[in-house]
Amino acid sequence: MSLFKDLGLNDWLADQCTAMGLSKPTPIQLQCVPHILQGDDCIGCAKTGSGKTAAFALPILQKLAEDPYGIFALVLTPTRELAFQIAEQFSVLGKPIGVRVTVITGGLDMMKQGIDLSVKPHIVISTPGRLADHINSCKTFSLKRIKFLVLDEADRLLEDNFGSQLEEIFKVIPTKRQTLLFSATMTDTIQQLQEVSTNKPFFWQQQSSVATVDELTQTYVLMPADLKDAYLIHILQKCTTENNKGSIIIFTSTCKYTQIIGMICHELGFPTVVLHSMIPQKQRLAALAKFKSNQVQILIATDVASRGLDILTVDFIINHNVPNRQKDYVHRVGRTARAGRGGLAITLVTQFDIKLVHAIEEFINTKLTEYKTVEKEVMEILTEVTVARREAEIKLDEQDFGEKKAINKRKQLILEGKDPDKEGKKSRRSKEEKEAKNKKYKERFIGKKKKKQNR
Ligand code: AMP
């Protein structure tokens, strides 16, 4: 059996792993740590919950201890919650050397963050947008001497809309550095990932034909779209009866849905916390803390919570919608069955989702099995659920939920130094242009069809 010391890690770090309760390295740590210690760039690709964070935090801390200065390493990650989680691991593992870790994410006081950055923390963990803002607005810190750049959930950082923010960041970091890229799912982006690495990277991918872990039971429930909420409540009743202390995450497609389902659950006697991007960051962290400490059993969230969040005791994942991207499914269900524990994922499938489910099954190389529900019991709660939903929608309308979203968008534009009225016009124009294009395309298409039929 390999031990942490065998990876080339110093005693203090190996001891700290033991103190944290980590008895032996996971495969990704076994493979990547020695290469990172040697000075190689690295691309690590492994299932969620595989110990990726420690795989980069351990060698970075060892190198930091040899030559401590700030800012030594920059870790970029797509979501704010992940940033805090990574920071926690760095802080615990690096406690013996008094490591200074700073988290820079949106939703928190920028002035305070500016001060935190100016006192030269060793490790900065950040979401790209907020860091780019700091780079543009304050000159009290420098990233010129960083030794390590880590892109956590690298595929999402490179695929989603972080491009321009990453560009800003790449302008101010040295080209001579070690670049470490980690992700649970990697597809075509690997090529891109290798390009941003300055040296030829060590590449390691966990060998598995199945993208999800064996301990996870993956199921579906087929239902008519208009009965979805009633089925959801029925499933919640079943899960909480089966395991009255079990934790449940319900994933939804939009912030508004998250809010509505939270209100329905509340009305029907299921205390929940909600997590989505329209909630202030402090409340997001508080909701997560309540869920993590088991004060509340049910978390309802958008995909903001689907990546990397490490909550060991999640027993059930319920997908209220079938994710469009297969990778998102893998990330969502990866919140359960972590570190060798069992877990159950239940995906609600309507008549409109069949194709998506097949694509997911192909992607994970596993067939979902049917989760048994009792239709009669669903019908018994249908009226109650429908009333609760109507009430929730009315309440949200009264709270101007949509309007708040628009205000948040305007605030963001102002912060970015843009004119919200002009940008609004631009986006309306581009929407109109898009619609006009679609109309043209449809007309041409229908025209052709008609011609065919006439022939
Ligand atoms: P991550 O993939 O970084 O999100 O890690 C998932 C979980 O695995 C975290 O709770 C870590 O504390 C835990 N972990 C990391 N390394 C090990 C290890 N060597 N043995 C057992 N658990 C670990």
C-alpha cells in the first residue's frame, strides 16, 4: 500500500493528511502528486469525489513551504461555493505552515477583498469574473510571480462564458509557471487545455468506461409533464420515509423553479434551503452551511451546486429536470455516492425528455432503472400540490422576482462600466435579429417542404 510519504511529500504534510483522516492516496493523488512535485504541468481527469483538490493542494503546499511568498498560487474555479470548499482544504492541509488563503468571488465586499489581496496571501482562490474585476480596478496586488495556476473544473472554465475574463487574467500572470488542470469530465476541450499549458503536461485520466460510480443507483420515473410537482412531492415522501435522516438535493433548471419548488415543499411540510445565482452570496453560503450540518435535510439548487461540491452525506439526488448536457447529469449525480458510500439518483422524466435520457444513458454507459412510485398516492396529493404551486407563483409575482433579475443584470452592467440602457437595447436587438433569422429560416424550410408536397 502506498502512503502519502511515498509520493515524495514531506512528513508534515503526510501527518496532516493522517490528521484529516486520509489514510492512503487516491489514484489521482498517486499519479499526479509526484509529477507536480517534479515541476510538470498536469492535466488530471477523474470522477467527482476522487480527491482532486488534495491532488493539487498537497504539492503546492510543499513547494510553498520550501520558498514561501505571496501570491504563490492562483486557483480558478467556476463557482463561488467551490472556491470556498477548495480554500478550506488548503487551510486545513497547510495549517502547520500557517498558510494564508484568500477567496475572491463575486457577491462579497470588493473593498475588503482588495485589502485581503494587498497583504499578499499565499494562495488565491477565485472565480474568474471577480478576479478580472480586481485586476482592472486595483493595483494593490500582483500575480506576476505566481508559481502555480490551477484551473479546477477546467472544462467548464474553458467551455462556458469565462473566455474574456480568463484572457484578462492570463495577461497578468507569468508564462513561466506550472499549470494544473483538473476536471471530472473532459471531452473535446482536452485539446484546448493542452494548449493553455506552457509545457507538455503530464496527462492522467481515470480508466473507467462508466462515468458515474458503482455505488450509485441511477433511476428514473416516467410521468406526464403536468403531474411533475405532485410526483416530486410523492418521491420526497418516499425518500424521507425510507431514510428519515437522509439528505436530499433537488436539482432544477432555473432560479425561478428553484424558488417555486422551495415554496411548494415548505407549504407541504418539507423544510428546505435553496441555492441559486439570484441569492446574495452570504445567504448562499449560509444555506449551504445549514444543509451541510444537517440542520435542513433538503437542498434545492440550480446547476450552481452541481460541480464539485463535497457534501459527504448526500443520500438522494432528485433531478427535477433532465439536464440538456450529459456532463451536467454526471456532475449532479456525483453529489451523492461519494468516497465509497452508496447513493440513489432519481431523474424525473416526462414525455418530452426521452431523447435526452437516452443520450445520458449512452454517455454514462449505464441504463437507468425504474424507480417505483404509486400513482394512486400521487393523485391523492395532486390538488394540494397544485394549489401550493399557484400560491407560490402568485407570491413570486408579488415579490417581482423577474424584475429583481433584471435589476441585478443592470447592476452588473453598471459595475462593468457599461450603460445598461444601451446594452439592453443591444441584447433586445440581437434577440430580434435572431428571431428574424429564425423566421427567415423557417419560411425557407417550410417553403421547401410545401414545394415537395406539391410535387
Ligand atoms: P474532491 O475530489 O477534491 O472533491 O474530494 C472529495 C473528498 O474526498 C473530500 O472530502 C476529501 O477530503 C476526500 N479525500 C481526499 N483525498 C482523500 C484520500 N486520500 N482518502 C480519502 N478521502 C480523501
